[in-house]
Amino acid sequence: MLNSFKFMVILSVVFIFLTAGVYCSALAEQPGKSSEKTKEYVVDLKNKICPVMGDTAKEELYVIYENKVYHLCCQTCIDEFKNNPGKYAAKTVPAPIAQQAKYEAASDGKCPVMGGAVNKNIYAIKDGKVYYFCCPSCVETFKDKNAASKK
């Protein structure tokens, strides 16, 4: 009788684990649950001072580094920032958090112009979203197309 009791307990435990495993795998396959890709965001620090030269930073001149937008004063500073991003990121004085902006990445891993794989070092910010591109010419095409649609 003791052996049949042990057998029933073991059988019950196995049944519970199997049922839990089936339930968890079914839950993981539900749309909108854990199988959904997490959204990527970039924070615009809205810094007013260029961290490279110390001049006034311009809204349209920026670099994205470690999911943060750093504004600079000129193309020379953009190039210098890209050569030593850690140094200049550490020198950046961000705007107060209430003034910073959070942009969602609009890319699904494909260039919005050509449809190819994106390079995360080629990007543009438009209408509160970050767009990644496959090449610099696609950025220009994207900007030209958006400028034409505003006319």
C-alpha cells in the first residue's frame, strides 16, 4: 500500500509539472505577450552647450550615442564626438529631465527608403521618431521627400 501511495504522489507531481509546462508555452505564444518585440527609445538630452567646443549647440546637429541624443555646434564637432564619444558624452550637460524628449525608433530593422538592413550609425529624427537607414543617400532622400510633402 505504501508503494502505491508513493507511485500516486510521483504521478501527481509529474502531471502538475507537465500541465504547468504546457500552460507556460501556450502563454508565451499569445500575440501581444512575451513574443512581442520591445520598443526601442532614444532620449534627447536637449543640451544647449556643445560638449566638444563649448559653443551653443544646434537642434539640427546631433549624434546618437548609447540611445541618447547629443547636440553639437558644427560638423567638425560631430566628427570629433564620433571619434571619442565616451569622453564627450561625459562632458555633456543635459537639460532638466522635464525638458528632455523621448523618441521611439520607427524602424523595424529595415531602411524606410530602400527596405534593406539598417546601419544604426545612420539616422535622422523626424516628427518625434528616430529613423535608421542603410546608407547616407537614403537619409537625404528621406529628408527631401518629407520637405517636398510639406510644400
